[in-house]
Amino acid sequence: MINKVPTKLKKRRKKFQSHPLIKGNANGALFRYIKFNVIQTISPKDRKYNWIHGLKFFAKKGDAGIVSNIYIKLADYEDSMFLMKHLKKDDVFVDIGANVGHFTLLASGVAKARTIAIEPIPNTYEKLLKNVHVNNLQDNVECLNIGLGEEKGELKFTKGFDVMNRVALENETVPTITVPIQRLDDVLISEEPTFLKIDVEGFEYFVLKGATETLQKSSLKYILLEFNNSGDKFGISDEKVFEFVTSFGFKPISYDVEQHKIQVETSYRTDKFNTILVRE
């Protein structure tokens, strides 16, 4: 196990080196990575970290949705920069699978948009609330401890996987919790959303099926959607999700951060997990 550490660190350094905000200082990012993990291994608990634009967040080891901001300053760089550039003060951002709040904090803390943050797992939801409150964003962020799906009801979710819990599979022999499920159309019945972010560990298709009215709203301009084959476990391919969402008039794009240019793509991104889709 110890012999694998140098190889792992070498891979991490190479990955850090390619990040636009590191600007060649991969050793600095690697130092922050080592420091965080050593401290959290010795004394694992939530600690407060300073972030961009005066934001702060609490994190501990295992909080995969936000800890990389400690090392590389801004995770999901292209997507995060696009969000901060294109969201405005009067817009409504809907963070589906908000996790502990990376995109919620950027949307309401930087872009000043109003956010509806939806996170089904109670423990993760509590961390989300903590990060919203430490930035005094509670008046601009509505947090909902529910899941989303094609129909209203209940679903079993896994527990014990920190922030990586998901909808449980049938006959899955892991600890689970029961979570209330709503349709996004019902949640947003009186809203005019501008931007949806959907990251629900493979359950994206079912969330979209419960959002057909939302997807037709003229206010909705942007969708950030995960494509990483995680829907396979539910019998749903990335191609099926892509075909469904694009049938509502959305096109996949890439975003040049430096030039602020949008390039329309022929399909979802395969070089990274998330794809930004823009209404035609």
C-alpha cells in the first residue's frame, strides 16, 4: 500500500498541472492535497476553508463534491466559469443533486442568482445547509431535502457512502434510507428557471422524465448534465438521456473560458463528465 503512494502522488501532480488556475504551480496544489489528507487522516472532521470571491465552505475527507477546490481553486472549471458568466441576479438556478453546494455557492454567492438546491440525502443536506449559512446565503437559497423522479412517491437511497450516495438498485444488499420523491415539474410549477444542473448518479433520465413541462419553459436557457455511463446500472444509456433532452431544443456546447466563446458540439462531451446544453 505504501509503495503505491508515490505513484498516486505523481498522477495527482500531473492532473493538477493541467488545471488553468494552477498556472504551472502543480507543487503548490500537491502540497495542499497532501496537507488536507494528512490532517484529515489524523483528525477527521469538518473544517472551514476560504474559497474564491470571499466564499467559504466546510469540508472533510470524503466530501468529493467540494474538496478539490482546496487543491486547484475551482473544480469543474469550464462548467463553473460558464455558470458564473451566464447567470444574472434575477435568474433562477436549480441545483439538482446539490451535494454540499459547490454550484449553489457559485450561483448565489458569485452570480447573485436565486437558487433552489435539491439534495435527497439527509447527512449531505445538512452539510449543504451549513455551507449556505456560513456564506449568509440563506435568503437567496432555498434548500429542499427531497429526491426527484418521474412520479411522486418514495425511493430507497443508499447510505454510508458519504456524499456519493444514490438511488438504490432493486435487491441491492446495502444499507438504505427511504426518501420522498417529487416531480421537478411540481416543484417548479410557479417558477421560471433559467439554469438546471442535474447530477444524480445515473438517475438523470428519470428526473428529466418528470420535468417535461419545465424543459418547455421559455425561461430555461441552460442545462448542465452529467454523462458518464452511470445510468447503465438503471438500464439507461447516455445516448438515451441525450436524445431525450435534445428533443426539447437543447444543443451540447463547449465553452472557451478565455475567449468567452461557445462552440456547438455534435454530441455530449466524452472528455469530461459534464456537458453544458444551451437552448437553440
